[in-house]
Amino acid sequence: MNLKRISMVALGVLSAIGGFVDIGDLVFNTQAGATFGFSLIWVVIIGVVGIIT
């Protein structure tokens, strides 16, 4: 893949993330991560699978 195509894909991924994450989510997720660490990683995995399907 050439550099232009990689940059287009990267911008698409960044835009998709921007549509799902706002400042409230970012603050809450940071606080939850500090409190629980990686013990809730299973929720992230199930959420990603749910978004993909």
C-alpha cells in the first residue's frame, strides 16, 4: 500500500473513533481504567464485537 492510501485509511479510522468518543466518555473511561485496571477488558472486547457485527 502506498502512503496516500494508508493516510486515507488512518483518517477514516480517526473519524470513526471521533464519532463514538466524546469528552464525557473519555473522562469516564479514564476514571474506570484507573479504578479497575484491566479487569474490565472483557467488556471492551464484547463491545468491539458488537460494533463490528
